[in-house]
Amino acid sequence: LLATSAALARIRPSRTNAITDRAIELREGGADIISLSVGEPDFPTPPHVVEACKAALDAGDTRYTAVPGTAALRQAAALHFQRDLGIDVPPSQIIVSAGGKQAIFLAMMATLNPGDEVVIPAPWWVSYPEIVHFAGAQVTKIETDAASGFRISPDQLEAAITPATRWLLLNSPGNPTGATYPAEELRALGEVLRRHPRVLVMSDDIYAPLRYGEGAHATLSVECPDLADRILTVSGVSKSHAMTGFRIGVSAGPQWLIAAMGRLQSHASGNACSISQAGAVAAFTGPQEFLTDWRERFRVRRDMCVAAINAIPGLHTPVPDGAFYCMIDAAPHMARFGDDEGLVMHLLEHGVAVVPASAFGGRDGFRISFAADDARLAEALRRIAGALA
Ligand code: PLP
């Protein structure tokens, strides 16, 4: 009688529940567990952002705003898209939502029908397939591995697309792999997409400011401007500006899609938090120099992790080009632990919480986040080495 929906039944509860439960149990029992499982910077939110929020509160900015966001934030987001991603877009083609996550949810719910297919390269961000399933569509998985830099090839994309394909979800730099598509590879994918005019592309560039390579960040709508009218570029402040709790995401795309997302948002949540929007204006228009320092600190941690992990027998990780994760292959250890969840449980008993590759549509490995305090990170790496010795 009191049943939940068929749509809800299509999404899986978090695969990592058992691991999280065990971590809580161990902590409650007094164990010291170092968490390398969360995807958020450990740096404090910049003070000028915090001040802007206080000022907004004092000024009484506590009411509903326009559904797609305040004029000030859409303007600031246009600046961000131009300055940081090279995308020229008017504020009218930008929508502000409660995190990048909500933007992706809105875009899928507003466009997918049962029977549609969505192409997602794996390992993928955990929410992509669940959102697609909730919308009633099917996932077409493209497998990638460390040997291919966790990036898809044009041939793989061509083979994955069918007449039912509606979206390609592209994430660069990627979570969980850190894989980052260079401009020429995006242009090659664009060639394939030109042959399939019905396919939309969601370019999730939320980690763009956290790139360790040389040169500018490459993004599909800049590399293939003729495709821009079917590309939704998702960005935000959560990862770049240590503002995960603010829940602000910004997306740029064709007018019809931005309008469709706004129509849905108007009934789902309305505007994103007014105070957070004021904070995001400060994040986009205020000083950006500190990001260079943060990126440098992440780079040092990345190098420390890659060196430590690759020194442990049976573990291997490529060097991630962006974001703050290492995707670690642990295939030689699978015989001992059964599968990657068994391995992750074992690491937990040794005081480190990580996420199994299977949670991301991968296998035989795990992901660590290096957005953690340097000393704790070093200790966690020692514990992983000890646990697998
Ligand atoms: N896209 C990717 C690839 C992510 O890793 C995340 C957060 O983990 C998001 C989008 C969503 O970020 P937000 O916190 O802005 O909703």
C-alpha cells in the first residue's frame, strides 16, 4: 500500500553504504579512521566569499530570487565561463542550480524518454548512471582503462552511438580518474558527434580549475563551436573554491535547454539559495590568485600519492592530470580479498576509508581522494602499504 515509485526502484542505494556503516562502527569503537573517500577540498572557504554571504544576510537578500539565478550571479558566471573555460555565453543562456549535481539531474529529466540511451565512459562519477536510470533511460557504458589514459577513443564513441542515443556525458578532468581530454582528442570526438545530430553532450568541467598540465583547459564547445548548440557545459564553485556546502552549480547551453531546465527547476526547488548565490558572485569576481597556490598544494599531494601507491607491490595508479583523485588498480590483490569491496573493507580495518572501483562502474581497484591534510595523507598511505604487505 505504502510503496515507492518504479522510478525510485531503478536507482540503486549507494554501493558504499556497507563500508560507510563499518567506518562509523569502527569510529564509535574508538578507532582512528582516515577518510580518503570524500570528494571535497579540505581548504577553508575563502574569507571574501564568507564576507559576501554575511553582507548579503545583512542586506536582507533572504527572499526568492529569479529561478535561473540572480542577474549578478548569471553575469559573474558568464565571466567565469569566458575567463576560465574560454566559452562566450550570454547570461540568458546560463542557469544557476543547487550544485552541479542538480544541473545534471534537471538536464536529464527535462530531455530523456523511456528507451533513450545515454553514453557514459567508465569509470564514471557515481551519480551519472543513477540519474539516467531515474529518468527512465538506458546507460551505454564505454569501458576505459589506465592504458588508454581512462579516455574514450572516437571509434569507441562511434560504436556506442545508436539511433536511440540522446546524450554523451563527458567529464574532464574526470572523477574518479583525473583523466583530462586534450583539445585534439575533443576535436576528434566532435567529428563523430557531427555524424549524429541527435546526440546532446553534457560537458562536466567542474574540475577545470584543478588541472596540473600545461596550457589552457580544453572544452568541447570551444574546440567544436559548430556543436555548441547541443552542448551543456556544467561548472560551479564546489570543487574549485571549496564551497561544496553552498550548493551552487552553473550551466551554460542552448536557450531551449536552459529554459527547459528552468521550467523543471521552478517546480522542483525554485532558485538556489540566495545567500549562496551572493557567495558565488564573490567567488567568480573576486581574487583568483589563491587558486594557483591551492593547485600547487594539490599537485604536491598528488605526486606524493602516486609515488607511494606505485611503490606498493600489486598497486598501480597512473598520474592524474586533474581533479584530486587517484584511481588505483589492485588486480593482483583480488585473489586474496575476493573483490574490490573486500579489499576496501580490509583497508578500513587498517584505518583508511576509500571507495571501491565498482562504485564507479570500474573493477579490481579503489579511488583515493588526495584533498586531505598532508600529514594524514602520508599516514593513510603508510597504513595502506602496511595493510597490503
Ligand atoms: N560532477 C562531478 C564529476 C563531481 O565529482 C561532482 C561532485 O562530486 C559534481 C559534478 C557535483 O558537484 P556539486 O557539489 O556542485 O553538486
